[in-house]
Amino acid sequence: MKAGIIGGTGKMGRLFAPVFERAGYDVLVSGRSTPLTNIQLAERCDLVIVSVPIRDTVQVIEEISPVLTRDQLLSDFTSLKAAPVAAMLKSEAQVIGLHPLFGPTVQSLSHQTIIACPARAQEEVVSSLLAIFCGEGAECTIATPDQHDRMMAVVQGLTHFVTLCMAESIRRLDIDIKTTRAFTSPVYQIELSLVGRLLSQDPSLYADILQQNPFVPRVLSLCTSSAENLRTIVASKDPAQFSDFFLANSRHLGTYCDEGMKTTDTLIEYMVNR
């Protein structure tokens, strides 16, 4: 059996190539600098995975689709699913959209989440593919492309938006980060670490996540509306209004409030004692 990763010379491709090799596949990769073209790879492999930037994914899928057959499985590693899956369904191949919810810096797939969107695939094909990831310790979640993109508008879109807003606020305040570290609290250090982690990466990835998911605008509209509401409550200096706001959100999170406290306590303990 052969597995092919288009864009396999990138970091994510290099992470997953050994995963498929351990599952018994001969792995081929194609990219801008490889002698093997995308079409040649697609013609030779039983499993073809497109692992390129979001904005290039549909174009690459359309490039290879004419040579694919019903005996092949076509997948992708994109952070959005609706458009790529729709493009893959125009081929003759079986189709399972994939989204690894982690970056290529992880040491292994153990305890990492992979979203799978089976769109046109035999049950045994789906089971066999997911067994490869689960065998590496990953946790697989099944979703439709629409469900996936709606959830990613929150899990990724809202999260990255808020993180970038914090970075922009600090920049506009002209605050020296080194100076703040003498005043840092554990929570501020955690938040600042998340800002630094995001800003150390490729801006085009986050641009695509925020700009190409059709469900992100509504989420961000509610986010900015919520921020304005909270700003008004803070300006009112009315503790009762703030308490109502605070407790409404606490009730919504329910038991996760306690879970979040335990998780961050563990993280803070590690930071203090490292």
C-alpha cells in the first residue's frame, strides 16, 4: 500500500509520514521542491492526503481530481472542511476530510484530537484510517463538514481573535513586555505565553482561519458586542451589574469552572517549580 502526502515536505507532512509508515504504508511526498509532481503522486497512491495552506487546498484538489479512481481514498489536513470536502467529492475517489487539532511541534499523536468528516467512504475504509491514528494514541471525533466549521469558528476563530486583540492592545498601550514581567501574575504569564506562541508562527495560517471560515464573522460580531457590553458594565461601577454578568457566564460553564481551576493550578505549579 502507498500513502501520498501532497505538501509532505512541510512540517505537518513530516510529522505524519512516520505514522503511515508504522501502519505499513510506503509513503510518497510531493511539494514545490520535489521531482515527484502532485499528479504523479495521486496516480500512484492508495491514500492521498492534501496538506497545503488553506487558501491553496481547493486548487490542489481540483488539480489531482481528474486522475483519481473509486479505489483510492482522498483526504486533507485543512483547518476548514466544507469547501475542501465539497471539492474532493467532485473526484471519483472515496473522501474523508481530516483536521488534526494540533501543530507539527507535538512529540506524538498521543492524546491529540483529530476531526474526521467521512463524506463518501465505505465503513471499513473509515475504520481502517481512524485505527491508524487511534493506534498512535490520538482521539478521533466524527463530524460533518458544516458541524466542524461552525465549531472551529469558536475553538479557533474566537480564541485567536481574542489573543490577537490582547496583543494589539498591549502594542497600542506602548507597554514594554520586559517591564511587565517584574509585575507578572501566573495568569498574566499564561496569557502572555499564548500571545507569544501565536505570534511566533506564520501569519498566513491565522489569516486563513479567521478570514475564510464563513461562520467566523457572526462569532466575532458577538465577541465585540460582548466586549462592549462588559465595558459598559465596568464603566457603570455597579457591582450588582458585574455580578450578574459574571454569574451568568459561570452558570453557563457549569462544572468546567472547577475543571479549569484544577488545570490552571497544575500549570501554575509547574511554572513556579520548573
